[in-house]
Amino acid sequence: MSTYLGMPTAPPGVGHLRGTQPFDIAARRALGNSQLRRNLANATSTIRARRAAVVGELPDWEALREAGRAIKAETMAHLDRYLEQLEEQVTARGGTVHWARDAIEANRLVTGLVTDAGAREVVKSKSITTDEIGLNEALAAAGITAHETDLAELIVQLGHDRPSHILVPAIHRNRAEIRDIFLREMPGADPGLTDAPADLTAAARTHLRQRFLAARVGISGANFAVAETGTLGVVESEGNGRMCLTLPETLITVMGIEKVIPRWQDLEVFLQLLPRSSTGERMNPYTTLWTGVTPGDGPQRFHLVLLDNGRTAALADQVGRQALHCIRCSACLNVCPVYERTGGHAYGSVYPGPIGAVLSPQLTGVEENASLPYASSLCGACYQACPVKIDIPSLLVHLRARHVEERRQRRVPSPESVTMAAAAWVMASPGRYAAAQRAGQAGRVLGRDGRIRRLPPPLSAWTSARDAPVPPPETFRDWWRRERGTAQ
Amino acid sequence: MRIALFVTCLADTLFPGVGKATTALLERLGHDVTFPQAQTCCGQMHVNTGYLQQALPLVRRYVEVFEDCEVIVAPSGSCTGSVRHQHAMVARRYGDEALARRAEAVAARTYELSELLTDVLGVEDVGAYYPHRVTYHPTCHSLRLLGVGDRPLRLLRRVAGLDLAVLPDAETCCGFGGTFAVKNPDVSTAMLADKMRSVLATGAEVCTAGDSSCLMHIGGGLSRLRAGPRTVHLAEILGSTRDQP
Ligand code: SF4
């Protein structure tokens, strides 16, 4: 067994990778929110149906998934090489590459770049990674105002809220709530604003247009970075991203190191996989690709910040590194029965849902997000949907094992570890096993009308909502022995 | 054919009727059923809760107990899934490549009940009689880990007297998930509530599945609410005849 100690993880106290409560507690509160439950059920079932339709029409979908998986696996195996190639190419084409070890370093870098450009305001787009590191807070501390320009991010920002979905950060809001937020927070919003989608987008458009035209610095994330050409890519639906990427004089892109892909041709695979998996579209409306700086066209200064923040630690885990293959399509969220009921906030991280449950604990260290690997019934719907075939259920089990093993190394006993050890000891011997079965039959006294309504802790968690079966008077093996003797 | 029964610790201890029905069914079809008595548990609960090291002796026990058997059947999608997809992984994690190879060989001969019947024994009409309205819940591990597809439905459609009702949103998890049900009881219950609503919408008296564990969860919820429908394992339906209901 290899250990993963020593690799730097995402530092605490900055950014949004850790919740304030364990998942089960946060989930309980979310489950009590009827409006949230309805919004989520509607939104996820709509996206699920759309995705299923456009995936179903491709005869080579499984081959595409396999191609996506293979490209990602090969990239991770040579990540160092591809990143250096990317740096060379971006530099050769007039961009500047910065390496950020973690959130603190990245925030300092970006804040410095914005200040150097003499800007007090920035426009932002497609930047979940900057939310991971808490960039807006860092900019605010330096007196710089960041304007989110993706519609859903804008709703979240104006609502003083947190995103709850990778692709649809305001999925927990419905139209009426969005209208209220706009009326309250948008300077000069028309008091007669209705909650019709066209009206809401028109209001956002007016609000954003002024900011796009005034901004001198744009900050973005990236979906892909092609090592062989130094090209960055963003896919989106609204066109706001494109304005953010093309109008300002200075563009700063903050990208996790795992987003690099080796070849231009690899885009062929991902540009098919991503829109179908995320929005359920055959093709996304806007794909913006840019390479360094083009004199007289678009931003004249381009900075690429390559962020680690725990990714190398994930890479060091040969099983866990699969989580770095993620292309953030959010298909796994939309099919997840747990996510559909709790929403994203319960996960406490900018990366919610199944992928968040395997990514966040690796970025922060498992102990700091220890409840997340258990936030799944292991139903496997995520694995089935994932366009790059990340085996999320196996990763969840692997991270649970890492958690248990790390605790054992630090000699932290728990009632559970004692129970599990005892159960394994019992199960390892047919004699002990049969004795335990007989002891369990004492539980028959708890039964009434063939059911048990209340059990002591920890099994009280079972009987809080479910009856338990009364142990039968005779186990199967006793029946067999009585009927057929001890011969097999 | 000589078929070794891996009854699973849950059926052995709490649902012996599932083991008896599997035995009766296979014997009715003319096969020899054996029950290696040194068997205990596949270790799935340990693996899925993160206690892989504790599962290692259970993997070794399973391999040793069933290694000499030609064909092994388990009336459980998730236990079969554990044998097939986890045993070798556990052995490798602790550096026992020889055990991993042996585990793979035994796993290749271990079948879930509906797989055994349709793929190995080549039957769909097992001569069963079950005069009830029944709905079938495809458990996640039989559906996605094993890929049993419509095998259970093909078997159920041939049961005399059985009125098969289609379960809405059938492929959504019921919320059991092993220790998930006690570690995240609120989410588990929320998922259960939706599954029960689907079951009730069918008007069925019986909800069936290939896993006693998920049925214990769904059945426990239905029983708590006095909702009406009961849960019955697929083996018990296929094991029923006019003479021995
Ligand atoms: S893990 Fe897979 S399905 Fe989930 S967001 Fe990432 S790429 Fe999409």
C-alpha cells in the first residue's frame, strides 16, 4: 500500500472546498426545504431526459467515451510533460504562464496582475476554479470588484448565495426567486419586471452590457488547454463568456493543471462528449478558442495561471487520480439520486454531487472532507453517465478505505471500526458466525406482528423510518442441517 | 447440473425462505443443489464501508469454500457483484496476486439467480405459479454492476397467474446502499419515499427484486406506513407452484 502523505493539499481557510458541517447533517436541513426539492427534481429530470435523447442518437457513444477516457488517462500519466509543452507554446505566442502551488498563491498572483493593469473592476466568466480558490473574496480584500457574468453565477452573486451545481449554479432557484433577487439587487431594475425567462435574461443583459464595455480586465476559467498549440478553450451557451474573453485589454485565465489535453485533434472527442453530457445539446452555442495574443484583435495581454491546489496529491494516488479526468459536464450530478434530493450546498464544496464526493476530499485531504465519500448509495448511475467513464463508485469505496486506513494509522478508534472488526472476526469462522446468528435470534423478543419498530443505536437510524424484520426461528443453515444433515 | 448455493449471510440469517425457495426451484428443474456449510459472508459490507483489510479473510474464505464448485449461485445481485467486481481488487490491494487470480476464477463461475436460470440453464419458464399483481424493482447492483437487463422480467412474464405491473422510475435507487441507510438515514429515507410512491402507483400487492437487502429496506418502509404492498424475493416467486405456493 502506498501512502499519500507529504503531497501538499489545498490549504484551509481560503476558498470553497470544505463545508462547515458533515454531509449527513447539512443534507438533513436541505431535505426539509420543499421548494428546493421541487426545483431540483424539475431541473434534473429535464436535463436527464435531454441528455438521454442526444446520447441515444449517437451510434458510437460508447467508443467516444472510451476515447475520452483513454486520452485523459494518457494525459495524467505524462502530465508534467504536457504542462511544460503548454507553457512553451503559450509563451511562444505572446502569453505569460504562472504556476500557482495553491489557492493562496493563485489569489496573490491574480490580484497583483489586476492591480498592475490599473483596474478596480473585473468581469468574470466560466470560473468555477476561481470559486474553488475564493478569488472574489481575495480581490474584494484588495479593493477590486468582481462581476460575475454567466447568468446563473450572476444570480448567485446578486443573491449573496453559493453555487449549488457545476453547470447550473443557481439550479436551486426558480424564476420567481430570481425575479425577486434582480429587483432587490440590480441597480435600476424595472419594477415591472416579470418572471418570464425572456424578461429575466433581458434585464441581465442590460445590467451586464455596461460592465462588459467598461471592463479592462477579464478573468476566466478554461475547459481545455491544448499542449501542442498553446490554445485555450471555453465552451458556453450564453455568449457572455465570449465577451469576457474578447473585450477586455487584459485576460487572466485560471486553470487547474488537469485541464490540459495533448493534441488539437483531441478536441474532436471532447467537443462531442461535453455538450451532449452537460446541457443535452448536440453542440454548444459558443466555443471560444484563443492562442496567446493576436495584435489588434482581442486582449493584448494574456496571463495563464496554472493551479495545483491539491491536484498533484490526487495524481499521486493511482486509483484516485481518475477524478482528475473530469471535464465538469455535471451529468453525474443530474443522474445522482442523492444530489437530486439534497442539492449542492450539502456537499459544502464548489464541486458537489458524485464527482465532488471524490474530488473535494482528494484536494483537501480525506480527513477534512471525511463525510463526502459516504454521501452515496453506490447505485452507479454516475459511472453509467460519465462521458469519460470515471468509475465513481469504485473511487468512493477507495476513498472510504483511505479514510479508514488513515484513521487506523493514527490509531483513532471508533464504534464503527470496533463493530467492523468484530463482524469480520465473526464472519471469518462458520462456528462463530452460527453462534452470532443464534444470539441475534434473541432479537425475536423485540418483534410484534412480524416486525420490529424500534432498535437500539446505531440501528435506531434504521428503525427511525423503517420496520426491521424479526429474525426467523430457524436460520437457513439450521434448516439445511435439520433437513439434509451435515453433508453438503 | 450440480449447483452450489451461496445463500448470503443476510438471507441465511433473516430471510431463510429465499434460500429454501432457491433450493426448491433448482431441484424442481432437475438439478443437484449443494450447500457448502463453511460459507459465511462475501464481505461486501466491509468493502463498501471502507474496511477492505477486514474483508480480506472473507474473500479468502469465499474462494476456499467455493473453489471446487463447478457453478455457484447467489440469490443476490449485490453479493454476486461483490464477488465479481471487488474480491480480486481487495486481494490485490493487499498484495496477494495469487489469491486475486483464484478469486477471479471463482467469480467467473458465480451467478446471480436470474443469470443462472436464463444464461446457464437456458430456461425462462420455470413452471411457477403466483396469482398476484407484482411489480419488479431492478436493484442497482443487479442492473448496473451485473447488467442483468431484462432477465428477471423475462422470468416473471412466464409465471402463471402473475399480473406484472411496470414500476415507474424503476431504475432509480431505492436508497438502501448498505451502511448508507444508517450513515445517511435522512437521504436514504427521502429516496425510499419516492420508491414507495412508485410502488404504490402500480397498485401491486407485491414488490419483488433480486436482493433481500433492498427488499428489507423497501419492505420496512411499506410496513412502517402500513401502505399495503409487501416485498417478496424473486426466488420465492419463481419457487412457488400450484402445489407449493
Ligand atoms: S465526473 Fe464525469 S459525469 Fe461527473 S462532471 Fe465529471 S466528467 Fe461529468
